[in-house]
Amino acid sequence: MTRLQAETVPNYQMFIGGRWVASHSGGQYAVFNPARGSVLARVPRGDAEDVGAAVDAAKRAFEDQGWRKMDPSKRGRILFKVSQLLRERLSDLAKLETLNTGKPLGQAKGDIAMSARHFEYFAGLADKVQGSTIPVPGNRLDYTLKEPIGVTAHVVPWNYPLVMAARSIAPALAVGNTVVAKPASFTPLTLLKFAEACKEAGIPDGVVNVVTGGGDELGGALIGHPDVKLTALTGSVETGMKVMKIASSNLSRVILELGGKNPHIVFADAELEKATTAVLNGIFTNAGQMCWAGSRLLVEAGVKDALMTKLVAGANEMKLGDGLEPDTSMGPLVAQSQRDRVADYVAVGTAEGARIAAGGAAPTEEELSGGYYYRPTILDGVTQNMRVAQEEIFGPVLTVSTFEGQDDAIAQANDSEYGLWAGVWTRDLRKAHTMAAELEAGIVAVNEEPITFPQTPFGGFKKSGNASEQGIDAVSSFVRVKNVSVNLD
Ligand code: NAD
């Protein structure tokens, strides 16, 4: 790196107890701009001691009662203020998200707007989480109280750095918990900026804390901390299993939002133009780094050739580039390691007998040579027994298989250890609803692009997770229920 670059790389700090701090060891690490492979910033490399300080701050803020016993309408207004600040800063935050993840700016703007929407939605719920009175025998009054549970940990992936954090932090705060958040080590920047907004909005010191560093280094200290009462992890199945094991030492609650290998099912009677757009967006948005990517195309044999022609043309037309360039339709992968992973899977697929119908390599253009780009890729001739049909590639790779009739579509779609999302394209209403009922997925989209809202549940079946986030019921994950029985005699 040149001297000038070294001087202009900003240093970020962690946010603990309402203060910006370095790691106690003074250690830092570099985060990169994946479009160029250049250093974007330096952030503290936290360790168990830093995690301990953050959990202590969150515990004190919980015990202090200023947040949890606050008039819930006021708590809601503060959360609403957070959402307003995110909207006011949308341009800057989206630019930072693009610089750190590589995603096109338009997609990053959508992420920040969605983060603000999560805060708006749960701000409105802050004074609506209520218990019930229960009819019981005798002269008794029986009722329930819904109480916050304490310090909650939020462990966040790198594909949607701010929005995945906002999705679980907003309901946790709405009901009066305190928070220690850990961004993915590749992409910590927008979550640190979010902490700034929390402070400005009036969230008391210690209620929101952000620690940075590696998952394996911080994970045990955070999730296994005796004062952490709940962990919300969005990440891979492998990490989910580790987190559950760590949490078992305290029997603390675990909310897991994990990976997917999602079928996008196109019947012969589908509107092919619309289906084509949805299939392309479903796999190439965010360079395919999406838990709910429609990564497995199942197409009814009769329309396979027609659909493939459109998909291959669409994939080849995509413009790879820096997410800040206005004509970029797909950015780089987040890191060299992710690009290697994608390339390895494409090699596995071809060795298994799949045929590359589009992409299948990194681009060769000189201007893309510094970044972690990989071409939008379509693997044809894929069958259920292949690894590329079963394992989450987490990149811009669509596998294509054919089916014959509804039962075959259901059988292939459900032949997966994952169960997060499924898309169905048909004009037949009966078929559509039968598919929705039979598919083993927490989210089903019918004649619809992958779309979600703060008010609609988002969660996976099978190894894709153990809970739903978003929606009115999401708050119940973040409260404990107390039953009070009063004898009136
Ligand atoms: P990951 O599992 O590698 O990491 C997720 C988070 O866990 C990161 O913050 C990481 O530092 C942390 N972590 C890693 N090891 C840990 C450990 N031993 N203890 C505690 N924390 C640890 O996942 P990723 O690569 O960041 O993200 C991609 C994965 O996330 C994919 O599988 C994707 O499908 C999934 N994902 C799921 C959803 C959903 O809503 N279901 C959304 C986005 C991403």
C-alpha cells in the first residue's frame, strides 16, 4: 500500500456502553472493498475481554431499568427516530454498504430502506405486546406478563450486513431487551454507523453495543456468556450448529436463520417472461449471496428449452462491475475465499456431469481484474443426486433440472435438507395452492419475485432454521412469559 492510501484508510472503533473504543489489546484488522481488492477501513479485532465489557454494559443497562421500564410508547418513538435517521443517511449508508459488500448501489439502498422499515414496524409494536387474562376455576384472577429477557446477542452475516442486524435488533429493543451485536468480520461498517444513529436517537448508553472481530474468536465468549439470555444468529448451518452447542451450556434461547437451497419451480403453463425475470433476479441479485436465492431451477420438461434460451441470454447480458457504477447489474463476491468457493462448486458440478450453459468462470476484462468477480453461471443437466443440487453454493450459480408433472416437482423440490424459500410459476390456481401446501419451505412465493416485508414472517424449515423473524409474532421470541395466579378469596 502507498503512504497516501495508508493515511486515508479510516479507523473505526467498537461501540460499548455508549462510547467508541478500541479493542483492549489495540489489535485491528483490515476490511476490503471487494470490487477492487483494496483496503477500505480498519476495525478493532475484539476478543473475549471486549465481549465481556460489552455484555457487562448491556447487563447494567438492562438492570438500570431505564430502557425496559420506559413508557413503551416512548421506547417506540425512540426506535422510530432510529428509522428516521437511517432514512436521512440512506445515501451515505448505502454507499458504505456497496463499498464493503460490492453489491450494486440500488440494492444497497433497498437494504438500508428495509432496515429503516424494520425499525418503523417494531417501533409501532413497542406498546402492543401484551399479556392475557385466563379463565380459571374458583375465585381467582389469572394473567400473563410478557417481560423482556435481558441481554440479547445478534450475530450477523456479511451478505446483508445492516438489514439482517436490524431484523432481529428492532424487535429485541422494542420489548425492552438490551443488545450486543456482532457483525460479520468482512462487513462491520454499516452496523457501526447504525450504533451512531442509536445514540443520536436517544437510546440510553449500554442498550446497544457493537463488537467487531472474528466469529470463532468472539462467538464462544459472547454466546456462552452466562449473562446472554438469547442469541439470534443469521448465518450458515455449520455456524448454527456451533451456536446451539455453545448456547446449551447456559440453556439460553437460540433463534437460527440459516442457509437455503431453494427451488424455483416453473410449470409449462407459467407466464415465461415474468418467470424468466424472477428466476434471474432470484439467483443473481446480490451475486447470488442470498439465503433465499432461487438457486435450483426446476422446470417442467415441455418449456425447458424456451426458458433456457431466455435465461442464458439474460445471464450473458448482465453487466459486471463496481456497485457504485450506475450500469452495474451484478457486483463481485464479497471476498476471494467466496469466489474460490463458487469456482470449486462449478468444477464439482461439471465433474458430476453438469453442463455450463452460461458463465462458469471469472471475467477476463482488465478493469475487473482487481475484484472478486464471477460470471453469472447456469449449470444445465443437474440431477438431485449431485452435490451442486444439494449444497448451498452461495454465489451466482443456478442449477437447472427438469420435472414431469406436479408430483415430480414436489418430490424434487422437497428432496433437500434445507427448507427456506420456494418459488412457483403457474397460471393454475389449484396447482399453485397445492404446491404452497406441499412444499417444505418457510416462505413460498407464487408468481412472485422473491419479496419480503417487515410484517411478513421470514424463517426456514428443516436445516434452514428454527424460528421466524419479521411479522407480529417475531416479538414473542424476545419476551419471556410469566403467569400470575391470584387467589381472591
Ligand atoms: P457464517 O455462518 O459464516 O457467519 C455468520 C455470522 O456468524 C458471522 O458474524 C460470523 O462471524 C459468525 N460466526 C462464525 N463462526 C462463529 C462461531 N463459531 N460462533 C459464533 N459466531 C460465529 O455465515 P456467512 O458466511 O456470514 O453468511 C452466509 C450464510 O448465512 C449462508 O449460509 C446464508 O444462507 C445464511 N443467511 C441466512 C439468512 C436467513 O434469513 N435465513 C439470511 C442471510 C444469510
